[in-house]
Amino acid sequence: MAKSVVVDAMGGDHGPTETVRGAVSASREHGVPVVLVGQAGVIRRELAELGAVGEIDVTHADDVVPMSERGAGAVARGGSSLAVGCDLVREGAGAAFVSAGSTGAVVVSAITRLGTAPTVLRPALAVALPSVTGGATVLVDAGATSDPTPEMMAQFALLGSSYAELVLGVSDPLVGLLSIGSEPGKGNRLTRRTEELLRGVGLSFPGRLPFRFYGNVEGHDVLAGTVDVIVADGFTGNVVLKNVEGTVRAALTMAAAAGIARAEELREVARHYDPETHGGAALLGLTGTVVVAHGSSRAGTIARACVVARDLAEGGVVARVRDHLTVDPAT
Amino acid sequence: MAKSVVVDAMGGDHGPTETVRGAVSASREHGVPVVLVGQAGVIRRELAELGAVGEIDVTHADDVVPMSERGAGAVARGGSSLAVGCDLVREGAGAAFVSAGSTGAVVVSAITRLGTAPTVLRPALAVALPSVTGGATVLVDAGATSDPTPEMMAQFALLGSSYAELVLGVSDPLVGLLSIGSEPGKGNRLTRRTEELLRGVGLSFPGRLPFRFYGNVEGHDVLAGTVDVIVADGFTGNVVLKNVEGTVRAALTMAAAAGIARAEELREVARHYDPETHGGAALLGLTGTVVVAHGSSRAGTIARACVVARDLAEGGVVARVRDHLTVDPAT
């Protein structure tokens, strides 16, 4: 039997009602084996509502990391559902961890508790942004590693292309490097060296990289569907992710203010651009897969995040780094 | 008499017809003394159309940098209107230079030909982005210096706050540092140290900095009107600038596709967000002021760019750096 996906019952704006419902849906409708982590009494009450007591395993965790906790403070709470959930994955009892908790808290806790996988230098956060062409573009790293080296960036390209294949079903993905100016040699020190690595300069790969490299892309390419995967350092990636959210909101607010359309209709468009509703943000490169569902997730989004987590866990994301881009950590 | 603003007659998508008309408008309607640089025969023909021969000085330049030239190639063309225009400013014959040529070409040419002003470590490009609150936020650096030091970033804050005061009329501007996470200490190595400098840690200023420091802002603050000035390294700033353009376009395309509004109406909203139509991008910190008007500029935009260039030149932007943040270039 496949290993379970561990679901944080306590994370998210809507609490256990939605997370438990999502986990049950993942199990019943998508055949994903799940374990719920959190305050056992609360979880059992929710399971009882759904007639699912005994159907889903429960692991108790006393403490809850509040949604307002955005980072390091979460790590100290060793008895939280976040901590206990990550530990289950580290100890091999679960294949992946899903949480709708605060992204910062989940990312910091997971990095601390799971650690990076062998051969991976640093983890990366991958999010799928919808593009105007109707498809999606994976932005990687969207905020896990803010000062990467070029070698880490090249590994992010591998992690992100795995995500594009496993979650979005893209074969032989086209990978672009986020820079300024599309010509080779444009950018900053980090992107110039990363570009060389992605072209295969100065690294001896066992065979070619398992994706096509497009070259540099720019800020206006992020939603344009130019490539399947956009590689960025975690600082720039996170700024871009939040800039997309803010700019969509601003543009639609302006359109509403100009009397062009009704605010509610425009909100639907904005929702479409909310990156984390598209399968969740995946933290890749750790000793286990972690999927961060949006804080506002309802049951359906949690269930989809469980499917994504299972697919990533079974897909051997980290093996791809090992097979193609092992780098001496000393570099 | 005030020194002239030198106008590149040959730059821009619409060529001398619009640039000459804009220069004449700047002179007649706004009292800005101007000099036109470019192919003298062509310029005189345009001036004749407007009954302005003899009213505006003309300096001949044989060569024209094409709009497709985005960078270093422009520097080699020593006889171009771009080169001759910059030289006029360097030699003191003009106070500022206005061009609607390719931003990359203007920036590289101006940096090469004018050089940075004494006490300024590196130049920065400032653009005014409209915000949902109806005001504008200055993004600085939007692409001139892609690998700045924290000291350069602190100077960008001074240059950008000058722009906010002189061009947007904001007194005592509120300055934010673009980062990830709003709490102090969040960000990457560059922003963490820059944040300290902007708080006054480790630098001995003669008096307090002439702006209020807000702290960190994030990608969603860029159009939200959170602060008057956002400081970024030129790499991140340029990615954000282009991401705003692309995201506005994408969001409105989606709204049109969803049948919510007519595409032409939405294009009006998009135009409002085109940052360079708001007075042009100003390249600050060189031995002369340079304003890059949008390539698609018509006469009115060129005229406004001339006014901005004059105001910046008279406002002593560089003096502010000298008075507040002289840094040993060896650091």
C-alpha cells in the first residue's frame, strides 16, 4: 500500500471543518490514503459528522500554530500539528504533508524538521500561476531560499520541471530564467552564471537536462504562457508572486472604479489568478514533499492538495536532482 | 537664464514629428528652454511646419540609434543624437537630456557618457507607478544598477525621495524597502543590511535622512499606495516594473475573455498603468539629469518629460546625496 499523505487538520482560515472534509474527500473520491494530525477530539467530532470515524487515521497533536505566525516562531512549537505532521513524514510514516497553515510557518517548520534531501542543496517553493493562454506556468523558487547560488538555481529548474510534469502534466517542459533583458548575458551576477549552468556550461551532467531551456524571460512573461517553468531566486520569486496578486487586484479595482464592470464579476477574475488555489504551493527538495494549500482553502482545495502531494511524492522529484545535477555542497 | 533641456529629436516610435512638436510645446507653453538634437534638416522641416524656425536651437547629429537597439550597441554610435545629446549635457551646454529612445540604449549611453556625479556610487532609474489610491509610488531603481551594495541602495532612497518631492510634489515622502515579509530582518542579505542603513544603523549622517522610513514593503504594496517611494535593487525593480505591465495586461485580457467588459474599455485602464507615461523614467545620480520618455510618446508626453527634466535639474537631486549620504566608494 502507498504511504499516506499527512494532513494538518488545524491549519487554514476555516479550521478542522474544511480540512477534515477535504481529507475524507481525498480518501473517498481520489483514493489517497490520508492521516489527520491535530487535536484528536476535534478531529473525531468532524469525522463523526461525515460518518468517517475509523475510516481515517488520526494522530494527536496538542498545540496549534496560529495563522498569524508567519515564520520562525512556529518552529519552537514542537507539539503543534505542523511539527507533529512534519515529524511523521521525516520518520517515514507518511509520504507527504499537506497544510493550509500560514505559508511562512509551514515553510520554516518543514525546512527545519525535514531537512533537505541528499544531493539537494536548498529547497524551493513551486507555485503554478495561470497564464492568459489558458495553461499555467510554474514559478520556482517562490520564496523558500532568498540567497541561492547559481548551482541551487539550476537545481530549482529541475525541481520545477518535475512539478510541471507531475502536477500539470507537461511533458518535456520549457524552462525560462527570470531576468532583465531577454538576450544572453543580461541580468545580474546570479542569473548570468545560472544561465550558463542551464545551458550546460561548466557542469558535467550525466546526459542532457530533462527539460528544454528557453533562455531568459522577463517580468511580463510571468503570466504570458511564454514558458512552462520560470526559475527565480526565492527573493525575486516571492516579490513577483505577491506583485501578481496585488497588481491583479489593483487593475480590477481600477476597472471597477472606472465603471467598466461590476466589482463582484471582477473578483471572479482575481480569484482565478490566486496562485495557491491551483493545487497549492509545493515545497520541493526536502526529505519529504510538503504542499501548502491556501489559508482560505475549502474542502475541495484541500482534497486537490492531497492529490498533488501524493503525485509529487510518488514522482521521484528529488531523484531527478540526484540523477542530473548532483553538486558538491562545498561549491 | 536657466540652462536648456536637450531633446533627442530622433528617438521614439513616432520620430521627429512628435518629438519636435513636444519640444516646441515645452518651450511655448511651459517656458522650458530647449535644444533639439538630431538630423538638422529633418528637424528644421518639422520646426517650419510649426512656424518655430529660429525659435528653438538645433544641434546636428548625423546618426540615429534604432529603437531595436536595447543596450551596449548604442554606445559605439558616437555620432548619434543620443551620444551628441548626452555630450551637450556633460559639457554643461544643457541641464538635462530627454529621449524617447529605447530605455536600455538611453540608460547605457547616459551612464557611459555622463558618468556618475561626485559622491554618487551608482545611478538609479526612478519611475512613478500609479496607485489604486489615486496617487503614485516611485519605484527606484527600476533597472539601472542590477547588483547594488546596501550603500548604493540607501543612496537610491535619497534619489527616489527627491523625485517624489520634485516631480510628484510629495513633501516628507514615506520610503519603503521592497522585501519579502514585512517584519524587520526579513528579506535577503542585501535588503537586511539596507534596512539597517535606512534606519540609520552604522552610518553617521549629518542630520536625519530627509524622508520617513516605513520599513519593508512587499510585492503587493507596489500599486497599493502604501508608501511614496519603494527602493529596490535594479534587477528586482526591473522585474517588478515589467511584471506590473504584463499582469495588468493579463488580468484585463482575462476580464475581456470572460465577457465582463469590452476590450477597448479595458485598454484604457491598462494605459493608465503604463508607468513611463507618468512623466517618464528618470535616470538619477549622473552628472546630468536624464529623462526617458516612453517610446510611444506623443508630443504632450515629450513636453511633460521636458518639464520633469527641468524640475529635476533645478531641484538639486544629487546635492541631496552629497549632503546626506556620502559614502566612501571603497566600501
